[in-house]
Amino acid sequence: MGLYDWLGYGVSHGFYSLAVHGIGDTPHFASDIATPFHTPITALFSGTVVSERTGLPWGTEIFIQPDNGNIPKYYYYHLDTLTPHIGEHVNAGDVIGLSGGQNVGGQNPSSPNESSGPHTHVGFFSSYVTVVNNFGSTETIPYGPDISGAISNLAKGANVNSIPGATGVNQVPASGIPVGTQAFFIGTGQKIAFVLVSLVLLGMGALLLFEKQVKAGAAKVKGGVETAAKVAVVA
């Protein structure tokens, strides 16, 4: 078994920084890997388990603080079984548990509201933020930099020590917006963006209308000049 064979199942739902109409579970500050039920899941980076909980609506979760200070804390959701415990050290590639995400059966099934079926949710973690999701509801979820670049490089067999500086790995720090206010700023930002786009479209429409009127006016002036010229010739 390779260190990151489970990443080979591919990303079924990626990183979305904002709610997107028509795309469920957005915003989504993590990547979902399409792992079948009870796929062995490994640690992406060496580090210490700092938090774990089981029996949650989303199954089991685990948070790991990497030894490398340049790598953000990372976490997994929807595990069915868990191997290490708080305070224990894991090496990159160590099996930390078996994947879940199932709605029935197993040791830690997930609620249908939290998981549509077997998969593994993995992401970098900076803080919890409150957002307005694609359904217009407010919820508090984990937030962190985009982990997609790291997953892509690890899946290709990259050396884990090279990942922090790898192309495409977003190490932008968390926004720092406290829980409870993120929803306001994200919702307001979306509204502002909508207004700006509307203004641009209105401006373009007005410009086209003005251009059409100018051309029509020019045509009338030209017609008037030609008529006047004909009258002058006849006279």
C-alpha cells in the first residue's frame, strides 16, 4: 500500500470560498475525496493529534498539528474508525483510520444532512467561521487555506517536505474575521459584487443605447445636409 493511495480516488467536491447557487455544500473550505467505505486513510503530514471526536452528525473527526511549522493544522471529517488518539504522534503515511461518510451502518455513520454518502473530507484548519451557505442558511464550519495544491502534489508522489513551497499550495492566512461576523461580510460582499456587476451591465447598455442614438442623429444630420444640397442645386 502506498502512502497516499486513497488520494487516487480523486476530488469529488472541491474548495469553494463563497456560496455558489446550484452547487451544494458551498462555501466549502476543504476537499472531498471519493473514497469507498472503509478505505484506509493516512496522515498527510507528520504531526501530533490535537483533537478528535466520534459519534458526531458527520461521523468522526480528527485534527493534526504538523511538525513543520510552515504547514497549517489539518483535519479529516467522516471517518468511520479512528486509530490514533489525542497527544499521539503520527508519521506521514501512517493509517489514522478507515473512511466513512455512510448514512447507515458502520461504527460512526453520518447524518444525510452532513454527508451524501461515503467520502473523506480533508482540509487545512485556521478557525471556525460562520457563513451563509448556498441555501441561504447560516452555519458555522471549519475554515482554512485551500488544501487542493497539497493533495495534488502528494497524489503525484511528491516529497512531503517539499509541499509547503510547492506551486499551487495556498498558504494565505485565515481572514481573521471572528465567528458570527463572517456571514455578514460574505453576504455583504456577494451583494456588493452583484450591485457592481449590475452597474457595469447597465453602463454597457446605456453606452450602446447612446451610441445608437448618436448614429441615428448623425444619419439625420447627414440626410438633412444632403437634402439642403439638392435644394441648393435645384435653385
